[in-house]
Amino acid sequence: QVQLVESGGGLVQPGGSLRLSCAASRSIFSINTMGWYRQAPGKERELVATIKSGGRTNYADSVKGRFTISRENANGKVYLQMNMLKPEDTALYYCNADPFGLGSSRGYWGQGTQVTVSS
């Protein structure tokens, strides 16, 4: 089992940047997939980005070229660098740990951190 705590959200103007952090309760060497997901009001939770234990990444088309996911296995940290933010990026962002690569629904979730992009 692993507990996850997200941080780094806030209010930012369009075109700005934020860096989200996810702190796990232990090292994440053995975690197959770490990911960031988001949920906007009235919408379903959606994938933002994932990163495998070997470093392979996957991004939603809507964030490609703007967001970068990274992980520090020994420290149990996962980051999401978000650049060129748009109002449509406004959402509650969740960190997910999928230990065996069975899908996010079979993994662990944090409580989320709010990102609001507005002028």
C-alpha cells in the first residue's frame, strides 16, 4: 500500500506555469506506473500523463508539448511541470500509483490539488 499527497496547485494566469508534486509514503521503485489525472467540474476524471518505472511517458493530446511528467523513485516523488497553461486546464489534479500496471482504477489515489487558470 502507498499513500499519496499532492501539492503545488494554485491560481495562475493563462500562459503561466505551475509545478505539481506528489509525495508517496515510500520509495516508488516497485511502482509500475505513476500518473497524473484531472477532473473538471461536471466532467469525468481524465488522464493527463503517466510515467512507467523505466521512464516511458504518455500524455493526453491536450497537454502534449506543454506538460512534462517525471519521477524520483528513491525519494518517492512524482512531478508534473505545466507550462503555457490554459483556462481549460482548470481542474482538480490527482496523483495515482498503479503498482502492477493494471490500470489507475486498481491503484492508489491522493486527495488532489486544485489548479485554476484564470485572468
